[in-house]
Amino acid sequence: MNQTNWTWHYLMRSLILAGFAALLSYLIWTEKLGHYLAPKLHALSYVTLGILVILTIVSVRHVFTGNRAYECDCEEAHQLPRTRWGSLVIYSLFLLPILMGFFMPDKILGSAVAENRGVTLLGSDARKLAAVATETGQPEAASQPAGEQGGQAAPPQQANAQGMAETTTGEAQTNESQTAQQPAPPKATEQAASAEATAADTAPNAASQPSGANPSMSEDELKRYFSGGGFGDFYTDIAAAMYKQPVISLHDKIFLDGLTTLELYAKDFAGKQLETLGFVYREPGLGDKQFVVARFSVTCCTADASVFGILVESEDASKWAKDSWVKVRGKLELRQVDGYDMLVLKGAKIEPVKAPKDPYVYYSYEAADIQS
């Protein structure tokens, strides 16, 4: 290969290496690297940038030093492209992503991707949304948490269970009345009196023990209470810190761990006020007064992104456009869907906000700052 062709090839390689280095520098400088990579990989990007700069310098040096013949016993396994079309195709494969990176606008993930990957709602998935929409479509049911809707007819399984319970109770009362007509043996009477006295003594102690979490508890008391769930110190600490807040702030640093905590202690957090932000996502099965305030979670890069969120119910839910970013504040209500507990946020206040600089959220796996 003559000197002119050699110089041209290494000039193209130098431009490609310099292009990748410039693109990576641009993403780092404009703080847009988070649109593609999780923060834990940013350090590797800095190392990659340093390597690209070194390779660019070496390639530029070859442009000025020219071709040097040497034997490497590789049987021409890494020779330069010999034809013009071959060179064009090979170098275009490297130039294309550089041009796309500079001239195509950055776009964060939204509803289009969420529809393909599904949404996780406090431990549930998008298949549950239709069931929730069906339940909350009734005016009375939509305004009351599960377990407080006394006026509703029970589902068939629950009705059967209630019927069996009533039958069993009736039989038990009949047996008790028959037994009461027979005189009790003296020893049995003494044992019954002793049991009643023991129950009377233990009743005050049982009444003095807290039956649930209370905002007036100290943080240590809340930690002891939540530790009874057996979910580990990490979620116990988060639950205690969140419960002490008058309005739970589900911000970026605690979003995923906070959702997990709400799932683990759903009954305890029912009735609490919560504030969070995310983009509006709508599943086809949802009603006009419902949407999901969602966030994308990224483990390594956006290729493995997953969608997490909270189902929001509001009278003016339909006015918020899909993929618009909103801040929602409201009350958490507990619903029963397919035999499991699910928290729904009754949106009392919804306002538009700008998308955060880093729109994605991440698991912390360590003690997080609940207040920030």
C-alpha cells in the first residue's frame, strides 16, 4: 500500500476516534450522560474518555510518521481495506453513531416504552390495572379504602365464606345453649372461674400495648414496631423515617426504596399523606379519573430500564397529557385486588413541573437521606 492510502486511512481513523472522544465529552459536559447510563457507570465513562484520547494521539502520530514495514507473522489478518467501497462501508459504520449522537435530540424514556415493558405498581403489575379500574368505577367504592366499604356486596368467594361462617356460628350457638342447660361439674366450674380471673388480669396489659404504628411514637419505637415484619433493618429504618413525616416525600433518592417500603407495610401507611413527581402514564384499562405517576428505573443503561409508579385517582385526571411531568400530593388508600393489598393515591393537588435533570431513579441499597 502506498503512502497516500496509508495516510488517508489513518486520518479517517483519527477522525473517528476524535469524534467518539468529543461525543463522550459533550455528554459529560452537558450532564446528559445520565440519559444513557446509570450513575454507577459514569466513572467508567471517564476512563473510556481517557483511553479514547490516548488512541487518538497514537493514530494522529501514524498520520505524520507514515507507513513502516515490519513482520508480525499475522498473515495479513489485520490489513487495511483495499477497495474504496470497502473503506466507505467500514468507516460509515463508525461515523453513523457519532453523527446521530450530535445531531439527533436527546429524548428521555416515556409512555411508548412503558407500554411495551409494563408498569410495576407497588409490587403489582399492569395486568392488575383493569381490575382496579373496574372496582373503582363504582362511585362509593372509589372514595373508600378496602375494608371500609360496608355497603357493598361481597364477592362470591367472600359471600360463600360468610355463609359458611354464619352456619358454623349458628351450630356453635346451638351447641352452647344445649351445653348451658346441663349442670357443669364442680371442677369444670372452678377451672372456668380461674380462666375468667386470668383474662381479667391480663386485659389491662393487652390494652396498654400499641395495636399499630402511631405518629406520636418515637423513631426507636417505630423501628421496633416495623421490625416485627421481618423485612430487615434497611426497610425498617426507611419505614420509621417515612412514617414520622406529616407528608411523605417520595423524592428521587428514595423513590424505589420508598415504593418497596409502602408495599411491605401497606396497611400501616394507608391514610398517610404522600407527595411525589413523575410522568403521566395511562394504560388502556384505566378510567377517565385515573393515571399512573411513573418513573423509569435504570440498573446499568436505558436498555434495561423498568417502569415503577403509583396509581393516582383525581377528578381532573383527564386534563393531564400523557408523558407530561406532574407533582402529585394526596392521601394513600388501601384497596384489595385479587387478594392482595394495593395502595392508591387520591390526588388532592396536582401541578405541572419540569422534568428533572436526571429523570431516572435508582435503588440505593444503602441508607438513604429520607428528608432530601
